[in-house]
Amino acid sequence: MPWSDYDSVPSETEEQAGTDSEPTPKQSAETTHPITAHSQPLRRFKHLFRTIQDAVVEVECIADEPIICGVNPAFEDVFGYDASDIIGQSLTGALVPEEAETQATELHEEIATGDYIDAVVSRQTANGTRQFLLRAVPAERVSKQYAFAIYSDVTSLKRREAELEQKIQQFEEFASVLTHDIRNPINIAEGTLEQIKTPENEDRVSRIENAHDRIKTLVDDTLVLTRESDAITDTASVPIETIVNGAWDVVETKEADLEVVDQFTLTCDRTRVSRLFENLFRNAIEHNDESVTIRVGIHNTMGTSTRENTATAFYVTDDGVGIPSDDRERLFDIGETTAATGTGLGLAIVERIVDAHQWNIHITESEAGGAKFVISNAELSR
């Protein structure tokens, strides 16, 4: 009997009826159903088998061939085949496309030896080939080898991953063009401009120089944006004051003030996090006409107290004009800026650095009415 066929398992009523009279040892040995003692877990398993939203296929290994002996209702919805048409067939012949047969054979051999399987596979449905996350669990009953194959459709996810990979490649190619095909002409133009500068045309030359500076800033920010998406490999625990002060030294701070509210160490890639603070500082200074005070400290979350030795979030806040709630999330999009001299890449770079560390970031309002950037899921210690 396949594991998915539980019609012969006694119900709770039948079990209770069986307790009216005490069975003799002989009756117990001869008439008790072999899985009655475990019928409650099996009923739960049966319910799970029938209600799980992923497609589940039960196969019996016969002569080294996986034969389908049961499917759950979700299988018919996901694969588009009727259970009556698929049961009794070879799983390889019924569901595996020709180009995936070698992989399917290797997976079946692993299952036959009792291994658990977790792999992305191609399977043939009534509507064409789709990508699935396959999780296979071997099971043995009465000297027969069974396995449950759970299929989660990841076709859309894999398509999005491929599209994202293509966009990243295109972006890197674009960055390469910026590096080689734009920097060199700018350098030539700047050299020529210096030669023709005179007191009479100084104002006009200055406007051209400012335009050149903006182009170079765009090139630099674009190159940084491509690099900051790379995964973090090396981290270290660094005092926050060391990172913050170093970032503050390379920013045009005008009349702004900096205050480190809490002393703590942050486990991070120091170079990238320094750039994160640089961009957040610039964002606060450039988006406020008046001088601002920028503060850095530990953000208190539910379950995290500043009296404890560890925390998981920190903030960068200012007392400026703030950011309207409707504009907050889109500020991380490439090209979004409200500053006259901004490139629209600063906060996009911040988000890339946060993602590379597997942190989270969101914008809210500070106590003074300005902007507050909260970075969470980080590793801090006081």
C-alpha cells in the first residue's frame, strides 16, 4: 500500500469502538491493523498530503524505475494532468523533458540510496516545461522503497533572476563605457580649456568646468553603484566614531554639525560603510538650505534595550526640513533627487551597501522633524 493511500487506516470512531472489548493477545497479533498504533500521525500526514499547495508526487522504486503511485490534488492544478492518467506511469517518462533526463536519473539514484534531495529541475506540464524546486524525501515500507517528490513552481522567480542578471551585465557594460569613453574626452577638454582661459572669458570657462565636474561625479557615482552590489566577504568590528569621523572629513560639511549620540562597534565592511555615511551626510546637507545637525546613534527596537550589550539597528538623523512620506521609498531609486546638484545616485548607493550587508533600511521622521534613516538587522555591540 502506498503511503498516500490511507483509506484503510481506521478512523477515530473505529479505534474507539475497538476499545469496547479487550482483545486477546492472539487477536491483537492477528487482527490489529499494522499501522493502527500510529493512525493519528498518519491521519495528520494524509491531511497535509491533500491540502499542501505544492504539487506532491509519490513514487515507488520498481526495478530502478520511479513509478508514480499517488499524487495530491494540487498536482492536478500545477501540472495540469489528471491523476487517473498519470498514476502507474514512470515519473521520468511522464514528467521529465528529454534534456533533463540525465539529471533526473542522477537524482533518482541518490533517492534510492536514502538521500534527501533539494534541487531546481525542469518538468513537463500540460502547458509546457516549467522550473521547479524539487524536494524529495525517501521512505521505506514493508521492504518497498518509496519517495515523496514535492514540486514548488519557481519559473517566474528564475525568469526574474535571469532578467536581473541581464540588467546587471548591461549596467556593468555601461559603466565600462563611462570609464573609458567619457573620462578621456573630458580630460582632453579640461586640458584645452585651461589653455584658452583668460580674464575676459573666466565666467564662461567656469561654467564649462562646473559641467565637467558634474559629469565626472556622475561617472564616479555610477562606477561606485556597480561595485557596491557585490557581496560582502570580509567584515570587522569597527568603532562607529572611527567610521563616522572619517566619513565626515571627506564631505563638504558647510556649517553642519555632527554628533555621535551612542558609542558602539559595528561589524561591517569598513570601506563600504564609510561611503554609506558619506552619502547620508551629503544627502542631509545638500537637501537643507539652512545648517543642520546630524546625529548618529543606536535605534531602539522592541526587544532591544540600550542597557543591553547588543543591538541590531542604528540611525542617521538630521533636524532639517524632512522628507514627505510619499517620497521616501522612491528616493532609493536611481536618478531620484531633489537637490539641484545631486546625481540621483547617492541613496541608491546607500541601498546597495545595505543590501550587500544583508541589512534593511527605511526612512522615517526624526524627533526634530527632519529625516531619519534607520538601518536594521545589523550586528552592533556597545
